Amino acid sequence: MYHCHACGGEIELIDKVKRADSCDHCGADLHCCKNCKFYDTYAHNGCRESSTLYEPDKVKANFCTYFVYKEGAVEKEDTAAPLSALEALFKKKK
């Protein structure tokens, strides 16, 4: 099963994802880095495929020929834990 990186909605693919394809639920581009199985924020250029060109905007449609749609549920970033740690660190003393 495939999911949209933006809303997590299920995507039914009949054929390969084309550059102009968008999510039926939220309208986000589907042929983008965040939906690719090679996307990795810790890798060089954000991609585990070493021969790709740099794509500055990871959520916009691109022409990458190495694109392979990532299977499985979308992993949402947990922003609450780092934010609470920062608040505790910079908490004002009363």
C-alpha cells in the first residue's frame, strides 16, 4: 500500500507515478523526494541513491529517474519531544 507524504492518505497506483500526479486527498505532488524509497534526511543530498542530482525542494515534483515510490505507512516526524526539551533547557527561572 502506498501513502501520501503530506496527509498520509492511501494512494492507489495503477501505473508508475508521473511527474504531474498529485494526491487525491490533499493535492500534494506524488513524484517527489519525500515519497521516494531512497529519501533519507541524513544522506548526502537527502538521497541514498548516489548518482542523483540535488533537488532543493523535497516536496515538489521533480524529474528524478531513480524515483521509486516508498511502500508502507508514512512516518510522521515527532516534533513534540524536541520542542519540550528545548523549552525545558531555556525555561525562565521565576
